Amino acid sequence: MSTRHRVIELRAHRTLSRSGTLLLAAIVAAFATARARADDQEVIPPTEAADSRTIIETIERGIDGAYALGMRPSMRDAHAKAHGCVRADFTVDANIPAELRKGVFAQAKSYKAWIRFSNGAGTPHNDQSGDGRGMAIKLTGVSGRKLLTEQADAQTQDFLMINHPAFFVRNVADYVPFTQLSLLNKADEFLDKHPNAKSVVTAITSKIVNGAFNQRYFSMVPYMLGEAYIKFSARPVVCTSCATITESTAPEPKDDPDFLRNRMAAWLGKTDACFKFSVQPQTDRATQPIEDPTIAWDEQKAPFIDVASIRIPRQTFDTNAQRAFCENLSYTPWHTLPEHRPVGGINRLRKELYETISKLRHRLNKAPRAEPTGDETFN
């Protein structure tokens, strides 16, 4: 082993004390294999562009149709119900391995952030129902050109996650019939013919949670970090200055459809909430594919490495003005520095899809599209 890799191993050891099962050899192997360029593993099917256009047009019809039927405001096609957008501090760790010091992780620094917690469904519904739960992070004060042309000079950066490690369809071609049947409320017809997709959807939609701050969230799909392929995750931790977490043991209220928002408000009325943000470098392209996000990457073979801390301080967030601000925010995996470029077919679809849907709902709602500064105030 080279002297350089020995230094990397020592740094990794200091960041991985939280789990004795993480093997340093796997970390070094991750660094050794993560240099594969994007064009080595990204394979774009010849029908992907046409399939993506079909999906986007189908979802546009659904949003237009809901608006024509009186849906006000026009909402996201997924993660429509927000529990709240909260202020947070996203602090990059000082001792992360050199190979991971890319993009926003290039140096130890703290960013102000807006984090949106949500249900995964495309329509608002009772928090008692099983569903995926989302955590979308928007960092502010991020310098550097971004990938999206219209927001290239914006000083923000997004990370999107859900509380499940894998997506439910492999590629854009499979997503076409699912989207079309979903618009007709016949998604089960697709799922019955695709048992693997059905098992993932069942796992996601059967999640009954009793809080937003006690969930672990995952990117599900892969990204670049410099020249390495990665996924990322945020896991809840006890803040060093906080009282004992009680949210995880509290029973679910049986008569409160918005109990996740109300529980967040009660928590942040008393204390802070904290997460660790980690990245998972690819160590084996055969078992950790880029073009099949239905496969969760084995954490024993590809351990997560902590790179940042998230603190959500005590605050009041559940006001009409802040709810309106939250509704108008847009999050997309493509609003990012080039070092964090999304990869894989599902991410390629999301580039145009998220921009199209954001523009459509803002137009219908007669609301301007604007990125936050992190210094917003509300009455």
C-alpha cells in the first residue's frame, strides 16, 4: 500500500468510529475504484429521450387536469405535502478523506440551509397512512457555477433523499407505463406485472412513521463526487447539546392527519434536531450498478463515510408566511455544482422533469421562481 493510501486509511479510521463493522480495507478499495469516469458506466438507451418526453407530458397532463378540477395551489407531482421547511446549519467535517474533498465538501465550512420534510405521495394525505418520507436539503451561500443553465449563478445547492435506499424501477423505459397507468389510477396493473418494482413500492408505501426527525434518508440513485460514483444518506443523531430524543417512542396520534408537522413543531419548540450526512463510494461496479437504482448498495462492501453534520436549531416554522415560502421552493438533484453531478437514467429523466414541473406549478400559482438566501424572515 502506498504512503498516500496509508494516510487516507488513517483519516478514514478517525471518521468511522461509529461502527466497528466498517472495514478500512473496503474504504481503501472504494477510493481505488472510484476514479472510473462517468462514461465508463453510464449507458444511455436509444429510446430514453423519447421515453422521457412521454413521461414529462403525461405528468404535465396530470397537473393541468388537477388544476382544472380545482386543485389550489397547484402542487408537486410527488412529495406534495410538506410537513415544514426548517432552517438548518450544514457543517462540512474537517477530517474527511482527501478523495472526498470535492464540491461543497472541499473544505470545512458551515452553510445555512433550508430543509423540506414531506410525504412522498403526489397528493396530500393523512400522515397516518403508509408512505415514503422525504428530506430535501437546500444549501445557501454556495459559490460556483451550477449545472442548470437558468440557475447557473444561483448561490444554492440541493440534496434530495427519501427514507428508503432503493428506487422502484430500473430505467426510464419501465417508468413510462407506470406513469401512464398511474394517471388512470391503475398503477397496480404495472406493479402486478413487475414483482420487483411491486416489492419496493410496497416497502416504501408501507412505512408508518411517528416522526420526521428519527428517520434515515437516502439518495436512492447515484451521483458523482468529483470522479467517484457515490450515493448519500442522512441519519438522525442525538445533538450533543440536546436532551434525550423522545419522538421515536411517542405513540402516533390517532386523530391528527398532520401529526408529523405538529410533532416537528413540538420538538423544535423545545430543542434541536441533528443528522450526520454521509457518502457511500462505489466499491464494486458489478453489484453496485449505476443504471439500476433498484439495487441498494451493500453497506458492508461499500460503507458510508461521514462528511458533514446537520443541526436544525430550535425554531418556530409553522406560520402561514413560512408555509407559503416552503410551497414555492423548488428542489432538484440537478441544481448542483458539477462535482455532484447526478448519474443514471432516472436522474437523467429528473433533469428536465423537475424543471418542467417547477415552472408549470409556479405559472399556475402565479408565483415567482426564486432561490433563497438563507436569511429570510417571516412575520
